[in-house]
Amino acid sequence: MMRPRDRFGGVALVLLLVRVGGAQSSNILPTPAGPSPIGRVTYHWIDSSRAEFLDPSTAARREILVDIWYPATGAPSSAAEPYLPYLSVIRRSLGDSLARRRFAPEYALTEARQLTSHATSDARVSCPATGCPVLIFSHGGGVDRSLYTVQYEDLASHGYVVAAIAHTFDTHLVVFPDGRAVRYAPQPPDNTPDDPSLPVWRRDLAREARSQAYVRRVLEVEAADIRFVVDRLSLISRQAGSVAQLAGQLDMSRVGALGHSLGGESAARACQLDSRIKACLNQDGAMHNLPFSRDNAGRTMNQPFMYMTRTWLRPVDPDSALVLMQITRMELDSLLDDIESGPSRLLAEMPGGSYRVSLGTRGVTHMAFSDEPLLQAGDDSAKRAEALRTLAIVELYTRAFFDRTLGGMNATVLDGPTTPGGPVTLERFPPSGKKSP
């Protein structure tokens, strides 16, 4: 599928083994590897300039919650915050049985007081005089923002301020300060009849295209959410008042955006639209087999970009499957070739340069970029080890990318010597030299 490439380095592999095999927290989540304690604060923000497109009320404006995770100083004076800070409202809003199904296993673990974060709510911010770099995180479609806590904590412990957005209507549940609980709004059903004259695989593509038209609307809303958070954090960085603990602590000249699945595509779209965002990372998000789409003028984005995904293997379909799909071997090969070559062509056109990191470790699934496999592992030590190993790789390369692009660090796993073999494939795409206006 791929060209000759760089490989996961031996030094980095040693770091991962230390990360996975080192001391673990008794509350299931791995202890953050960075030197800083962690604080967390949540804000409720309303964008008065935007209507809420999924709310039938014409008076509704776009409302979001944002968790800010940040490096703290000194010993905490209060207990660690729960993994699900709104557990009681979840139970009250959904009922116990539905809550257990929707939020299992993190619901049961938090309810038993076994699962907490490593953050405290009263911790003082600890940033250098120049301020901490800022990352905006966008969750996957329909996924609760808490399911990326391991990533937030790792980044915050290494000196990043992380703003994790709860995209209202596209996450399990958003609980606002006044007690309102807004549930996930599923995509409307597609009642468009199929064209019987088309082969099965073309009907599938047509249905997918209709579905993606709606997803693109959601993507634009969430990209606007990211840009709105940049606006608010820019104000916070200059003002005291109710957000005094963050005032003067943020370096808004070093802002990055990242996310998982649809959130990764939303982060990429925000980068295309907003030059204040200096670097962008997409974790396993793809539409039309691409980590993001070119704009209407065919441009990519000027910022450095990383696409983190899973190793993809070309399937071998028996002839009976080809008959069932009503597709020829030549048509199938053409589709698979496009899946393989499309992302490479896009990444090679990036004016700011790009990276592709492909995870080939055992047990890597789409949700392996989140905490879900770790929480579901339970007492299965093998599954727990797999989940921790994957999360450690995601953390290592995510942090290396932003250390490189926002921190100017060259001594990272992205820039060091390469060795053959290993669970990760790294490809570097140099800047194309075609900067967009």
C-alpha cells in the first residue's frame, strides 16, 4: 500500500515500554508521564453569532461546554475530579439502566468510585512567563468528551493547556450549569429510494454520499466551535475576572487543533479556515478515504499536519463476493487503489509539510485512540496491556508533533534516526512549496 518509509525508532520503543510497564494509578487510568500536576476547569460558553442548527427553536444560539485541562503547581488541596463529573445528572436524566448502557463501563466504574481523573479543580495554573501552548480537542461523533481523558492528562502534564469541547447534540450528553441535559441527536433517517438500475456497490456509494452531506454540515458546525473556543481563550488570556486562573497564562501564538474521527476532520477544517491555528492533527478521521477535503479552490492548508491512522491491508475478495456486490475485479482494484493513493497525494500537496503515522499494533481499532478499550478491558491483563500500549503510542506521536510544530523541538521521534521494524509506520511529506493565499 505505502511507499518506503521511516520506522518507529528503538529509543521511542524503550520509552513506550517504560510508559506501559511503569507505575499505574489505582484508579485504572495510567499515571500521566509528564512532570506537572494537572488542573481542570469547565466553562459554559454561548456563541451569540450562531444559531443552533439542530435545535428547532429559532431563538436558540450555539451553546457548548469546554473542559480546560492545564499544568498545575504544588500539591492539590482537594480530591481528584471524577472521570464523569456529571454522573448524578446522567442518572437523573437517562435513568440508571439507560445510563449504564450508554456510558458503560465508565459509568459503573465511576459510580463505584474506582475511576477518577488525575486533575483537581482548585489547582493553580503553572505556565512559563511566555505562556503555555494551547490545544483545542474535538471528540469523535457521538462520543463523550471524557473518553479522551488519558490524552488530555498526558498533554497537560507535559505543559499544554488543552481545551476539550463538548459539541452539543453530537455527544452522549451535555449538562449545562442550569441543569439542562441535552442528549445526542442522531442523523435523520435517509428515506431516499435506491436506484435499482445501479449495481450494489454504486448504491452503497450513493447512500454514503447522502449521509456524508449531513456529516459535512455537522463538521462545519464543529469547526466553527473550535474557532469560537480560540476566540474565547484569546479573551481569557488578556482578561481577569471569573477566569483569572488562566489570565496571562496562555500563549495564543502557539495554538494547535486535534481530534478523533469526525473531530479530527473538524480540527482539519478549522485549520483551513483559521490561520491562528498553527498546527493540526487528525486521529483516524476520514471521509471519502481522506483525512480532510480540499476547499472549493482545491487547496489543502498551510499549517503542518499529521494524519494518525491504522495500518490498512488490502482485502482479498473471493469471486462470489464480487458477484454479490455486482462489481468487477478491475472496478474493485480501482477503488482500492484510490483508497491507498488518495491520502498520499493529499499529504504530498501540503504547503506546511505533513506526517502520516500508521498504527499496526495488535488490537488497534477505531476507538483505540480513546480510553474505551482500556475501560472495557476490566480484569483482562492482556487487553489492558494492548490498550495501554496503543494509548502510549498515540500520546508519544501526538506530543512529538506539537512539540515540533508549536515548540520548535527537533529532538523528537519525528526527527530522530529510524530503525526497521516496530509497531508504527511513520511517513514524512516535506512542504510542497505551494503556499495558499
